[in-house]
Amino acid sequence: GAGVSQSPSNKVTEKGKDVELRCDPISGHTALYWYRQSLGQGLEFLIYFQGNSAPDKSGLPSDRFSAERTGGSVSTLTIQRTQQEDSAVYLCASSPLAGTGPWEKLFFGSGTQLSVL
Amino acid sequence: AQSVAQPEDQVNVAEGNPLTVKCTYSVSGNPYLFWYVQYPNRGLQFLLKYITGDNLVKGSYGFEAEFNKSQTSFHLKKPSALVSDSALYFCAVRDNSGYSTLTFGKGTMLLVSP
């Protein structure tokens, strides 16, 4: 596709339910990132993928959060037993390089607005 | 640990006036510095970066940023603001010693009035 695609664009769920957020990176991009954007908190790093492996999961806030990437392409972020504090915009970004280059430019999707009632 | 501070939640400027959005950083090694912009209902877009060399970096849409190592700052500037520049601006930093995540600041909302 022309850019990073995220779905759904909006998700409203009830506290305690599980949700899955999807990211389709730009074709050929090897690096994929998930960030969370909360009001007043800026962008919070969650997890980084290089291909299908995740060498950096340090930003996942709890074991309720998990992510996977298949075929070096699509990634899914899963939040189990959602809590109200999980409400935020979840952003996905991809990069054509290996995640170690200083010149790396991230291409962001438009995000998924998650609201937990 | 690396960090970024954007001390202003919001910057207001009149169209045609110069603008500055402030950013200071902290890293253990030499920094790679970035500015990204988020327009309403759109994803973040890369604006410019500093890797090495000239301290004044020029980017998209007439923006530039000045790297100051002694003050650990990377302020974003534009000589003449446009109403269309109104957006949320994020400064980001990463360490140059191998892999490190890109750490973003909390963002600064720029409002340019006609």
C-alpha cells in the first residue's frame, strides 16, 4: 500500500474485554514499531520488531499487552482484560531499515483510537 | 536512559512572525535528533533530523532546527509562520551507540493565528 495502514481506526470496548489492533506496514519495511499516544503523555514506546522477532519489548506496560508479527509484514497488538487506563491512540510505524541506522525515518499510520468504558 | 523535554505545551504565534519550538535532550552518547509533526486527524510525519555535521539542519516546509551540544538543545524554528503550520510537534532522540529506541517528547501544540 501507499502508507502504513491501521485498523480499526476507532475501537470502543468494555472494561475486561480483549482487543486486537492491526498494523499493515509499508511493503518491504523490515522494522515495525508500536507506540501509544495519551493526552499529555506524548508518545510512549511499546515494542519494536525486526522482521518477525521482537528484540525490544521493554515498553509493554504489563503482561496484558502482547504483540506478534507474521511474514515480516502484518502486526497485531493484543490487549487482554482491558482497563480504562488503556484508553489511548495506538500508533504503528515502519521503517525500511534494520532499526539501527541513525538516518532511520519512521513512517506512521493514522492510529487506532481505543476507548475503554 | 535517554529522554526528551519539550517545556511548552503550547506555542502561540501570529502569521508572518518567526516561531521557535523548544526541545532539550539527554542521552549517554552522541545524539541523533528528530522532529516530527502531527497534523489534525493525520499520522506523524518526519520533518527533519540531525545526525552529524552542520549544527543548522533544514527540513520540510521551511522549518529548520539548531543543534546546540553545550545546551543539549535542538530547537525547531521557522522565519515566518503560516496558519497551516498549526499542528502538534514532537522532538525525538536516540543514542548513536548501537540499537536504541526512538524516544519522543510529550509534544508541543503550535497555534498560528491569522
